[in-house]
Amino acid sequence: MNWDWQFTFEVVVPRLLAVVPVTIQATVLSFLLALVLGLALMLLRISPLRVISIPAGEIIEFIRGTPLLVQLFFLFFLLPEIGIVLPPLTTGIVGLGIYNAALCAEVYRAGILNVPAGQWEAAKALNLSACRTYRDIIIPQSLPPIVPALGNYFIGIFKETPLLSFLAVAELMHASKLIGSEYYRFTEAVTVAGVFFLVMSLAAAALVRFAEGRIRGRILH
Amino acid sequence: MTQPKIKFDRVTKRYGPLTVLNQICLDIDPGELVTIIGPSGSGKTTVLRVLMTLESIDDGVIYIDGEPFNKMRAGGALAPASNAHIRRLRARIGMVFQNFNLFPHMSALDNCIEAPIHSLGLARGEAVNRADELLDMVGLAGLRSRYPSQLSGGQQQRVAIARALAMQPEILLFDEPTSALDPEMVGEVLQVIRDLASAHSYTMLLVTHQMGFAREVSDRVCFFDAGQFVEQGPPQELLGSPKNERARQFLSKVLEAR
Amino acid sequence: MTGRLMAIAALIAFLLGIVVATFSETRIFMPALLRGAAVTLQVAGLSFLLMVAAALTAGAAKTSPFPPVRWMAGAYIEIFRGTSLLVQLFWFYFVMPEFGVTLPAMAAGVLGIGLNFGAYGAEIVRGAIQSVPKGQREAATALNIKPLHRLVRIVMPQAMIIMVPPMGNLTIEMVKATSVVSAVTLVDITYASVQQNQIHYRTVEIFMVTLVLYYCLSQLIRFSMGVLEARATRHLCTGH
């Protein structure tokens, strides 16, 4: 094996560093989209109307039961056909967001089901409105299991961003592939990309733990 | 003078800053049934656990039949025991646990033949025959193919006793064998232990809170408190008129509660 | 019961799909998709075997009393979970030749996916082993059972019951993840759909068929895991 340090530091590292912001952007925006969309899906899922809750449940199951990459390709080819032309990065963020929204919806739901039935009954006995019941009673109590799970999905989304390279989004994996085929030197390009992912996922995990600690201190007791 | 079957020689066990066994000494003669009583959390169970090698000890030596157990003789000195040495002597000891610890994925019979086949190297047929005899002896002949979840607590503990006996031990340790049982099942387990004590020559070490039973079957009762054997003697004497103040307090509380 | 129903529904959908493929114009792309599906199944099946083997080995090693064994297992788990699956696939296919090991695409794909998911599975196995009550190990020691025999005959059978449901979910994730194997030039069902779409421009039909096939597969796994779990726990509930 011949590892070329000069090539590593003059070509690979700068070019990979240049696209790190794209990966971060994709991660953060998809996560925010997933949080909001997941909430909407969850509300449909727990609707008392079965014509709404059952299809919503099936859609969530379907999204969870099929590969993200196929969904990304589907969106990537479908959107232009129905007249929506988006940059690949945006398509990718939408795809990541929808996929993870299905996961988040289940997390939210599990959190809410986790609240003991007695709490609902107590709220009813105190004659609280549905809105106040959710805001003051149910949501604060459902957060403990939700927050760490969402943190894991944040890291999960980060690890899924390399899939965007299939849509030719210029993120880390794509840049590494390009370097590899341009210079025909995959060793440095792929290994450095791996190190980037390792470092960034450790950093993301630390960030999530920190945020969890803050949120725990703020909302949970 | 006979060789003691089991000898604790200044055995010390610490958990961090807490000394659970503080230089304990105890000799048990072959065929003797010794009961250890004492307050909860005093460490009396630990006496059995270090003897069964479930816990390591920090200081001191345990002897089985005059042979060092946790150490081995190397030249004139004592060296740390090898696994083979421990396995050889451990084969003489059987243990019955408070929570039975039957293997839940095996039937009563399989529980009783697994170790004999694997550890003693018995042929399957022979192991099955002996397990059947033992299950018969503890009164469970018809339940050999039941799984532990399909047995009552008392039945499970009797299977556990048969399982320990199947290893042909010379020493039997009982760690609060009736503490996890519903009251109506205590009797059937005590009856099995009583039969073992009267009809066999096992050396037995029993930790229990059943004072009446201790008085009835023991050759000797030891009161254990704060990491040490505080007082020992014949059951009538120790349970009837203890000399030690802590033993007296403990016994009066226990007898009051009955 | 719902699992059984869903599996049956999934099978019916699958058969209907084949019928539709044979008798309508979907047949222009269906053969290529089914060839791709065969590749997907092959990668998934082989990766599953490797995943289970790696997970059991590394998971058991993580509970070993010998620190170096634990460290090695820990390093494997951290490296394969921390770097992305795609990076690992590229590494096995494009970088390994640098070390003089040239792997066929199928081998690189299976190695990458199997080892990556094996690392996640190892954590499941470790957790399951550690959740077997301590008394079980003590009873085995008291019966003079040797450590390896104790792991294989006493601890593992009980840990299996605990690990089946999460392993089932992991297997579903693994099957879904096989969709990236085109990165090492394999033409699986996902890549076949992209190719067929570029030829025929029938986005909705092609991708719906592909998505439904994946969905059937993941429901089938869910159903099989349900059966396995019921079998594994059959004598843990009271009854006859």
C-alpha cells in the first residue's frame, strides 16, 4: 500500500472540508423538517376518526418498511415529471425529512402513550380543555422518552446523508467519489471520508448528549 | 481428631470500604449440619457464596478436606489456585439458591442432567436414571418434563435440590432456601432438607430465618453479625439462652415476630 | 395475528404484482426488476448470515472477562457504527485492492453490509447476554459448568429470546440498506429501477413496484420473527 500524505493534505482534506457545510446543512434542515412533519403525521395517526388514523398508520408503516434510497430516487424522478423542479440538495432534504418524519411520528406517539391513563382522567376531572390538557399535562410528561430518541434520529440522519451522493448532491461521499475517480486514488479519498464521518458522528453524539442535558435541566425534572 | 470437612481460616471479604467477612474462622466436621443465623444484610449469605467461589476473597484460606481451596500448594508456600484446581474441589460442593435459579429453557429433567453429562462426563442414559431417582426422592417423579415456569415455587426449589444432588456432592449449601416461597410451600421444601439430613451423610451448611427448623435439624447453630461469627453452639443452647447481647436481641425480635 | 394477516396480504400483493407484470405493459421493465430483486435477496441473505455471526461473536466478546478481547470487540463496534456504510462499501471494493485483496462486487457488498449491521447487532447481543439474570451464571458455576459451555448452553439460549425482536428490526433495516449496493457496481432492484426508469420513463409504476416488493420483504421478516419469538418463548408462559 502506498499512502500519499501530500495528496491527502493538498487535495483530499481541503476538498472534503469544503463540502462539510453541505452535509451539516442537509442534516439540520432534514431534522427540522422531520420534527414538524412527524408531528403532523402523529396527529393524523392518533385521530379518533378511523378513516384518518388507519391510513396514516399504514403510510407510516410503508415509509418505514421501504428503503430511504428508493424513496429518494422516486422523489428525484417524480418531482420534475409533475412540474416541480428542485435542486438535488432540496429534493434530498425533503426525502430525508419525510422518511424520518415517519420515524419521529412513532416516537411522539410512543411518548404520548407512555403517559398513564390516569393523567388523562385527572385532566378530564379538572375540566381542562383538550388544548390545555396536551400543553400542560400530556406533552411535558411524554418528553422524557422522546428527547433521547430524537437525538438518536439526528445522528441517524447525519449517517444517512451519504445517500444524497446518489442524487449527485455535492456532499462528503460524493466529493470523495469524485476525487477517487479523478485521480484514480481511492485509498486516501475513502479513508479520509471515513475519518470525517467518525469524527463528525462522535461530535454529533456529544452535541446530542449536551443538548439532552440542557433540555433535561430545562423541561424535565 | 478428625479432619474438618470445611475450614475457614481468617477469611476476609471486602466490597470497597465495606468489610463483609472480617477474618472469619469456622471448622465444620464431616456429616455435620451447621446453620447460620443473623440479621439481614449481615453477610451470612456471603459465607456460602465465597465457599461456592461465586465471590473471590481478599484474604485468608478456605480448606476442603484439609486441602486449600482458593489457593494451592506450590512447594512450601500457597499460590493462587488454578482453574483446574478450583473445579476439582468445587465438584464436592452443591448449592441451593434462594431464588432457585433453575434454567428456564430446560425441563426439570434437563436441569438435572445438564451438569452431570457435561461436568461429570456421565452417559446420558445413566444421568437420566439418576435424575429420575432424585426427582422421585424429592417427590416430583411425574413432573420431569415440566418447565420451571410450569412448576410452583416449592416444586422449583425441590427440582433445584435434585439438580444439586445430581452432581454427587459431599457438601450441600442452602442459601435461605425457603425465603422466596409462599408460606404454604415452605413445609414441602423443609421436609426434603430434613430427609437429607437424617438419611444421608452430607455435610450441610444452611442459612435460614426458620428458627424452629434450625433448632430441629442443626448439630450446631452459628450467630453471624457485622462480618463475624459472634456466637456458636448447640441449637438448644444458642437459640434458648444466647450469651451474646446482640444474639439475644436478634432472637427476641425474631421470636416476637412469630 | 395481525402480523400473520399482514404477511398473507403481502404475499397476495406480491403474487398480484407478478400477474400484473405478466399480462400488462409493465412486463417491459418487470423482468429487469425481478433480476435485480434476485440480487437484492442474495445480498440480503448472505449479509444476514454474516451479520448474525459477527453480532454473536462481537457481542459475546464484549462481555468477556479478558479486557483485550473486550477492547477488540469494542473497536470493531465503534469503527463500523461510526463510519458510514457507504464508506465501508467503498473501502472494501476500491481500497482493499491496494492491500492486494481484490474482492468481487458481491463479496465486497456482503462484507460491508454484514459487518456494518453486525456491529449494531453486537450491541443487541451484549445487552441480551447481560440481561440474563446473574443467578443463572451462578447456578452454572455452582454446578461446575465450564465458562464456554455455560455461555453456549445456559446464557445464550436465554439471551436469544431477548434478542429476537430487536434483531428482527435490525434485519429489516439491513434489507433496506442493501439498496445501496450499486455503490459497488451490483445491479440490485434499486439500481435496476433507476436504469429501467431512464429507459422507459415510467417513474410511478417502476418505483411503486420496487417499494411494494421491499415492503413485502420487510413484512415477511416481521412475520417470521413473530413466529420465531412465539416458538422461543413457548415454554416460558404457564400452561401445559
